[in-house]
Amino acid sequence: MNKKRVAFFSFTCCEGCQLTVLALEEQLFDLVNLVDIVTFREAMSEKSDEYDLAFVEGSITRNSEIEQVKKIRDTAKIVVALGACATIGGINCLKNHYEMDAVKKIVYGNMANNFDTIPARPIEAVIKIDYTIHGCPIDKDEFVEVVKAILQERKPRIPGYPVCVECQMKENVCLFEKGMICLGPVTRAGCKAICPTYNDGCVGCRGLIDDPNMSSHKNLLTEHGLTIDEAIAEYMLFGSYNKDKQ
């Protein structure tokens, strides 16, 4: 059986999701026995323009990146959006709340005209993707599950329920009962509720569940002392992308 040729690419991101892949340690050796990794800047200097499966990390924030990601789509049989920046736009989308000329001036100063920047967007806003692996960074077990599912030609088991379910399974005390703020009721699970487990509120890095009750959650936030504007602001860190404005 011919191994699938696998390539990793990154656009605007910190590449933390690719580092998570490298942190698989023993599991990574098992995967290497199943696939041929032909492009992976974080791990190897060699690269190839021929690949079957592409993992793409990062959001699209420049015009030049649009053509690059389209070329990846034309080459790969399967494209997987890797991490929050690729799947929902990530924190890069915070700049979408400002005029792009103002953003360039803030970041680049008097050299602003030398740089190309556009409103940030997830990969799916530019090309068709086949699978998504959520999170900031991704969960390594979920990455392994998606790879195995692709190789077995089956649908990956990705949770569609909220983080609250995982919190309950861990018997965590609800952060709202501690007077804290959490986006767990409307955020897709799969992270093993790592942030609430360590007494930090969920910030929504895995994106919204398929049918979130946003009005109910906003009411819950305001019941815990936030104004409407403050409640809405809680969604901004990982929920700033608006496809209708792109």
C-alpha cells in the first residue's frame, strides 16, 4: 500500500499547533510509519511540491496568502485546517474591528505602505476544506484521531457538544459558581476542558458548537455582573471573524 504524502503549511500564526504535532513523541513515530511527511518546516529542511494530504495552520491575512492556499488546495487531495487560526480565524481577527490602514500604521509605523494586510479570515473563507482540527493549540489526541480516520477513510469523531460536558465528566465545579466567566456553554468540546480544570475560564478557542444558545449565554454572563457590551466582548478573542464583512 502506497503511503499518503503529507505536507504541513503555515500562514499567519504562531505555529504552536505544529509544535503540538512534534510533541506527540512516541505516537509521532507510529504515524511516520503510516505516512510520508514530505514538507514540514518546523521539523525538516526538505520540501516537496507533491503531496496528498495537507495540514494548514494559520489564518489568511495577506492577498499573497490567498493564492498560496489556493495552490495547496489544487495540489492536495485532502486539506485539513489545523488549529483556531485556520478553523475560525483565531485572535488575528481582532484586527478586523479596525480600518486596515490604521492597523498597518499601528504595527509598522512610517513603513506601513510597504506591507500588505487584509481582514483576517479562516482557511475555509478562501478554499474548501475537508476536515478541521480545533483549538489553540490543537489537542494532540484529536490530531491522531483525525489522521487515523483519514487513513481508514472514515469520519473523524469530533465532539459537537459543549465544553461543559467535559467539565461535568471531570466533576469540575462550575466556574460561574466561583464568580468567574466562562464560554464553555457555547464552545465546542474536545480540549478535555483543560482551561476550566486548571481554574481558568474557557475563552472559546475551539469555536462555537453547531447550535449555540447565544442569547441564553449572554443572559448568563450579564447575570454574573457583566454589562451587555462586556458580555459581547467575551466572544471577541476567538470570535471576531464575520464572513459577511469579508
